[in-house]
Amino acid sequence: MILAVTALAALVPSALLAWYFHSRDHRPEPARAVWGSFGLGVLAILPVLLVDWPIAAALEQLGPSPLTGTAEAFLVAAIPEEFFKFAVLFWYARRRRWFDEPMDGMVYGVIVSLGFATLENLLYSLQGGLGVALMRALLSVPGHAFWGAIMGYFVALAHFGPPSGRRRRIAQALFWPMLLHGVYDAPVLTLKHFAEGPTPSEEVQAILLSLLAVSVATIVVSAVVGVKMVRRMRFAQRVALARQGLLPATIPVPSPVPPRVAAIAAMWPAAAVATDDEPARTISLPPPASRPLAWVLLFLGGLLLVGGALMTAGLIAGLAGGSDLDAAGAAVGAVLFCALPLGVGFWLFRRGLRRLPRRTRATLPPPGLGPPPPEAPGPPRRVPDPTA
């Protein structure tokens, strides 16, 4: 029973985060593309293990110290993991025909990262137990998702933007996720090294525990930056689709458009033409939004989904182990503690996702009128760099 509950606690957070980021796209990606990228993200753990093994063996000879924990955080975890996730995103997802707009970079960056994080989280959770699963569900898995979003943001700008800044943006796609990942892991791995060695003094223990605040702060910073980038990219997608006459009038576009958003929207290619084996992707129509209500619905829905999944696993394990529950009691328990929380949680989470976009007071001209009229001739203007 504990094993099944732990496995569910390790898997459900990845599913909810993938659902959240995938829903931010006005033109959702094909299922086969999402699953293919997710699967390659899972397989990326194999080359990471091959690279990690000799480095970890060498670091073990140094003994427990903050320097060893920091070195392991960057050389064993952050750098190889983020590099191989980048490899899947850059050399596989980016080269597919469905990678046809900048928003796709963030979607696939998150999907690839969650594929890797799902297997890693499952392995660590089965080894460390339910406590490890819950801690990683709150910190590590969201961290991987937001680092993937940041990576995908810069990969998209490198792919669709001007060639002049391509190398710099590729470097940013690697540097920032590696830095945030390493800073998050350094205190955690330092604590792990000291836990496996002789018991340190109370002063050292207090210092080590205080370092955990650095890990939590890193996840908070990653979340703030990642959500900000998603909102900016989604805004640019609205502007670009509206200018192409592809955005329904029910989806408003704020005005004026900030310079960074305008710079990204200018990179947007013309809409891809559907083929016989790949139909045109639809544009989602969000209801009237309330951002505070959306986050409340997301939190409550996620809580109910996790709780319902854990109760379902517990009920199944109890029945399989010969529980004394009769058929009527099992049926009532399944409805009240399993089906009801799962159904309500699914509904709340879905409503929260659909209410995240915020309505604004101004819109662009109605779709169908074509792009805005050209400006009068004048001196050339410098296009803002969205990464500045």
C-alpha cells in the first residue's frame, strides 16, 4: 500500500504541471508530439547516469563538505541533466514540423523536463519513501518544470529570432537552468553528505538547515520568472495571431503592447498550413477570467486530485490485502473518498486553467481586417531585445 501511495505521489505532480503548461498554448500541440517529447525526456536519464557515475565516484573521495555538495550539485546534477534535456529540446523537438511558433519552445521545454523529472522523482521516491515523494512534489518537480520553461523560452527566441543573437540565446537557454538547478541542489546535497557522515555540531547543523531556505527561495524565483515568461509569450502569441486574423474576437488583446512582447510577436511566422495527416490546431477560447480565483481553483483541484489518487491506491491495496471491509462499505468508500474527490478535483483544476487569462479593457482591431496599416516613413527604430 505504501509503495502504491508513494508512486502516485511521485507521478501526479508531473501530470498536473504538464496539463497546466500545455493549456497555456492558444494552439495546443498534437498529442503524439507531446508524448514523443515526454518519452525522450524520460530516456534522457540514461546518458545522465553514464556521465554522473565517474564524477560521483571521484567526489566521494573528498568526504562531506559544502564544497563537495556544491560540486555534486553542479557537476553531477545541474549541468548534465539540463544539457541532455536541452539536447532533446534543441535537436529533436525544435526540428519537428509542429515546432512552428515561439510558444512551442516553452511547451516542449516543460514537457521534456517533466519527462525527465517524472522518472527521477519516481526512483527517488520509491527509494526514500512517502516523505521524499511529498518534498519533491513541492520543490523538485515544479523546479524542473520552470527550468524547462526558461530553457524553452530562449530556445524559441534563438530559433525564430534574428540570427545575430542566436548564439547568445542558446547560451542563455543552458546557463540559466543550470545555474538555478545547481543553486537549488547545493544545500540539499550538502545536507545529504553530512547526514551520511559523522554527526556535525549543533552550530553546523543550524547553518546547514538554514541553507535549505536558499533551495526554497530558488524554486520561488524560478516559478516567478517562469510564469512571467509564459505570460509574456502567451501575450505575444495573442498579438501575432490577431494580426494574422486568426484570433477569435472573444479573446481580447491588451493595448498598448509592451516593447518586449512586440519584439517576440514580430518573430511569429505565418500560421502553418494543415496537412492530410496533421489537421489544423484549434484555438482555445477562455471564459471570463479571474486570476486570484484561478489560482484558488488550481490549488484546491490539485489537492483533491492528489488526495483522491492516494485514497484510491489505499483502498485498492487494502482490498488486495484482505481488508475486513464488506462490499457495501468498499462501495461507499470508493464513492465518497475516491471518485468524488477525483471528479471534483478534475473539474476545479480544469476551471482554474481556463480562468487564468485575464480580460483587459482594450483590444486590437477585429480579426479579418488584416495587419495594421504601415507607418509613415521615418528614421529606422531599434527593435527591443526581449532578453535584455
